[in-house]
Amino acid sequence: MLSTLQRKIKNLLTPVHKNERVSFNTQSIYKGHLNVTYKGIKAIRCPFDYVIYQMIIAEIKPDLIIEIGTNQGGGAVYLADLLEINDIRGEVHTIDVGDYVDEKTKLDTRIKFFTDGWENYDLHNVKPFKKIMVIEDAAHTYSCTMGAIKKFAGVVSIGSYLIVEDGIVNNLGMSDYFEGGPLKALREFLPKHPEFEVDRKWCDFFGKNATFNVNGYLKRTR
């Protein structure tokens, strides 16, 4: 009878068929995430973060989610479904520059569309809501990210989240293209906003910053 150590050695020495090998990395996930759909609607977001979002929403139960960056709207429909699944009577406000929204998304009455950019979103829209979560997923440049998070930080409810998407661009070698990207904005924003802290529970859920939102799950604690 083989000992535990002998079984481990045998398993290590057993060749893995080429079609059964596991091989993926940040680049392969990035390539795949560009083709992610939800209900047949393009929904460009890392699958790790889709899983994290549903846990956060179940935990904090926001009645308003502000999504900066709509694209075709698959992500907005997903967020609206999460509110409904968790018996939350709420809305999704999704913001973009121009109208690129899939016709199927436009039929969703749980979503309100704002097409004049985050700069022109009227913060008075948040007044009827009690728990507000904000997702910054616009252009990913340093200047755009910084401007958006400075504008919307004040409406995030205590105990809720300001989620800054796509800090992963630095790890993908795109830092210069995005002016330092979201991570540069976060490095400047956080020391001046002690009411927010990086929630490592979510950033490191699948491994150290195994998320496209590197250091981007900001919890408002006060």
C-alpha cells in the first residue's frame, strides 16, 4: 500500500496530457474579458470581479448603484439583476459619453441612462437613496479617474464602496498610455481621503490583487 508521500511523488511524476494542462495569465484573462457578455449583451469586466460584485451587493444591499462607464450595458443589467435577486428595491444609474447602449439594455426599467458624461451628472439625483455604491469604470486615464472619484466620493455611503476599475492596465504594460492610470489616481487620492480604505478582503479574494481592480475596492468607513 502506497504511503501519502509515495502517492504525491507518483502524481508529480505522472505526465499531464497536453490537452489537460492548465495555462492562463493576466494577458489571457484580459483577452477573454473583452468578449464577456451577460444575457447576450457585451459586458466587459473581469469574471473574478463579477463574482466579487455579487458578494458585495448581497452584503451591503445598496439601493443605488452609480456605474460610470456604460458601453453596451451588459454590466448595468447584471447589477440591476443583483439588486432584484437580493430583494433590494433600487436603481442603477449608468453614465457614459454618448449612446452606445444595446437595445435590449434600454428596455430595462430598473436602469436610468445618463449620456452627457460623469462631469454633467447632477449629484442631486442621489438624494432619494439611503445606501449608495459607486463604480468608476470610465476612460481609465489618471486625469479621468481622479476627476470622477473626487466628484463621487462624497456620495458613497458609510459602509459602502467606491470601486475603481482597471488598475490592472499598469500590469498589462499600459501605464504610459493611461497617464499612470487608476493606480496613480489612487496613490494620490487615498492619503487625502482617510474615510476610505482599501478592502483587502475583496482585492485579495482570489490571491494578491487577483482582480482587474487592483487596490480598487475602497470601503468608506466613516
